Amino acid sequence: MPNLGPMEWILILLVLILLFGAKKLPDTAKALGQSLRLFKKETSKMSDEDEAKATTARAEAQTVAPPPAQIPPATPSVDERLRALEEENRRLRETQQPVSSQNEPRSN
């Protein structure tokens, strides 16, 4: 893009004066300046909020402990309970067999 020389600036000013008139040109420039200030303020506010969110997210990520690899269930599953009951049943039968064989009458 070529640089604007003094002749180009003069031409731009003449076109602006013709479009807006000499009386409205200062008001238009003032409104443009206020709009630019407001735009800069809002964009800086947005970037500050983004930085604050990023900082908060980093802080939360550091304070949250990673979850354990596998948390065992509080209550055993149906299969585990069934397996435990079968094992207990087997142990009870084994303990009853010697007792009942001792109580049998002996033949002499």
C-alpha cells in the first residue's frame, strides 16, 4: 500500500468537508474519537477478563487432585457377593463334616 503524501491528505480533507460540511466536521471527529476510546476500553476489559479466567483455570487445575486410578465400589457387586457366599457355604460344610463324623456311633 503506498504512503499517503500531503496532496492525498488534502484531497481526503476536501472530500470530508464536502460530505459533512464545515460545521459538522468537528462534531463528527469528536464522535469518532469517543467511539474509538470506548472500543479500546471494551477490548482491554475483554482481554483482562480472559487473562483472569485463564489464571483462575490454571489455579483450579493445580489445586484439584487427580482422581485415583480405580475406586472400588462401596458395596460389592452381585457376582462378588455370590462368590463370597459360595465360599462361606463351602467352609461351613467342611467344618460340619468332621464334627458329624465324630458324633457317629462307633461299632466295636
